[in-house]
Amino acid sequence: MDLLNGITVLDLTRLLPGNFCTLCLADLGAEVIKVEDPVRGDYIRWMPPFFGEESAYHLLVNRSKKSVCLDLKQPKAKEAFLKALERADVLVESFRPGIMAKLGLDYGTLKGLFPGLVYCAITGYGQDGPFRDRAGHDLNYIGFAGLLSTAKDRAGRPVIPSIQVADLFGGGLMAALGVVSALIRSQRTGEGAFLDISMTDGIAFSQPFALAESMFEQSEEGSTIKVLTGGVVCYNVYETLDDRFVTLAAIEEKFWESFVEAVGKPEWKSRQFDAADSSDQSSVYEDLCALFRQKSMQEWEAVLSKVDTCFGIVQTHAEALRHPLFQARGLFGELSDPELGAIPQAMSPIKLDGAPFQPKARAPKFGEHTFEVLASYGVDSATLEALKRSGAAR
């Protein structure tokens, strides 16, 4: 059985953080209803690349959801939304603080009407504090939270991560965890909850090594962070003969010893934490770089995959899709659709009793379920027709 079967989520979010949160909830079995404005809807729908006429991003993060289009600024649409809230367990929104209050749909108002409602607000900087109303995106959040200062190139310049760390983990996953926790309390006590999820808070919290050194050692840039960001030879990325890259993460002594024995360099056993700096003449870094340049990426994989050490290859996403690791784990699959055919998907990584959660349906078309859902929630046919005529719903 799906873990969240019977839970209904109204999703007012746009773009990545909220969509990722409700994707996690939908994969776990919740009924997620995307409530979109009738003009543009969720902006992620219109972002390339496209699969047929659908955004690939939308198809990946909005599967198993339903789409209802309502202009919540219009009284009849707001009335229909409140009708839907009678059946909902969770509301997730990602507006700036104060926007929902202007609509008369803030938690303070809704709590009186729906005391068991779990209300989750995802913002960049939180509901209070000096940055409450400040605009931002992922890059800004990871900068303020200190993460960007620890990811630097050889010239000491911060490197922008290739995934949206704050959106996905500081926002999406933290929100999903908060929602599930609040639902457990709600089912036990009947009490609802207001969840204030700051993406910047989430990423600042998610750096225990950096925080430990800053808090307890008053270090601006601690030794552990340097170890884990390419500052030493045992934990680094190396270029191969075919201009590809491999990863070595032999932090534990036993893994480093296995590695140096396998490559015929037992004299390096005491050099595990030498600096990864070509200007340091006492380091074995340059020797290690030269060593890895002697074989291709796949040749090194053939040699070191048989050794009990922490070694890997740097794959492209396309290569990862085909790799036996993910094939065996069933992480990448397809959803069948009459119009689009087989839609590629990244499946939920959570397995229940050894079995993965299976998506129920493809991502919804714009406003695909508006009148079906509202009718099922008790909105009468005359109101539905008035909503359609006025443009308050589509």
C-alpha cells in the first residue's frame, strides 16, 4: 500500500522547490492537486527542452498530479478553492510572505476554518527576519548559507553547482519531511500545523562539517572542508588518458592502502593527506596526476573496481541512464501515455519492503482536471459554468 494513500495535497507552488516537495508526496501515494492560475499556470510548463509539446521538466516533476486552474483573486474561484480545502489534508505554497494574506488564504485565516490543515510555506529566507521580503534564487541562498564559499576552483573562485541545491534539498526535501511529520502529529491529535520552510535555513543546516569547524574551532575555512573539497590527494578528481575523469575518495586508511598497493606505489602509504596543490613540491599530487594519465577512464575502472577502495568514474547523465548500476536498481524507467508514448522518468529512490513506488500517471495537462475535481468536491454545475464563463477557471 502507498504510505500516503488517502492524503490530499493542494499545491499552489511554481517551479522547482514546491514541485519537488509535492512530487515526493505524490510518489508516496498522496493525491496532489496542482492549483494553477488560468493564464500562465506553473512557469515550469513552458521551459525547454520539450518532449512532444510538453516541457520535459514538467513531465519529470509533476507526474501523478492533477491540474486545476483557478484565479484565486476572483471570489467565485476562491470559494471553489475553499470547497476543495474541506477535503484537503495539506496545502503547500511558495509565494513571498504576505501574498496569501492578501488573498485571504493565509494560515491564520484558514486555521479557523480547517483546524486540522497542515499548511507548508516555502520561501527563500523565511517568514520573518531581515530578508523576509527579499527576492532570491538558489545561487543567492547557497551564497548566504556559506556553501558556495567551500566549492572553489584552483584559482579560488566559487564554482556554481550543477544542481539547485537549495531548491531541492533546503526547500523541497525539507518541506516534504516537515509535511510528513506534521501529518503524523495531525493524525494523532487532530491538530494542524504551519510549516515555515526557508531554503537558506535548510542549506545552512545541511552542512554539519563546516558548521562544526566554524562553531567549535572558530575556523573561517577548516581542514575538514578542505579535505572534502579537493584539498588533499586521497579525495580528489583526476584526469585520465582519454581526457575523462575519475574520482578517488579513499579517506579511510584501509582504502588508501588498498589503492596504493593496487597501483604499485606502497611508498605512498604515509602520503594520504598530502596537499592537492601543484605548487607544493613535497606532495605526491603531481605524481598521482601523471599516474592517472597513463590509462583511460574505463581501463582504470577495470583495474580499480576489483580493489576494496573508494573509486569511481565521472559519467555524463546520458551514461548514467545506461549504466548497469541504475538499470539494476530500476531508478530510470518510463510512463506509458496514449499521446506521447513512452515518457522517460526518474523513479522515486525510496523502496518499501524492497519494492519501488510506481508513478500512477503522467504529468497533467494545463487545467486537465479542473471541473472534474471541483465537481467531485461538491461545487455545483451552475458555479462551474459561471467559473468557466468568467475566466476564473479553465
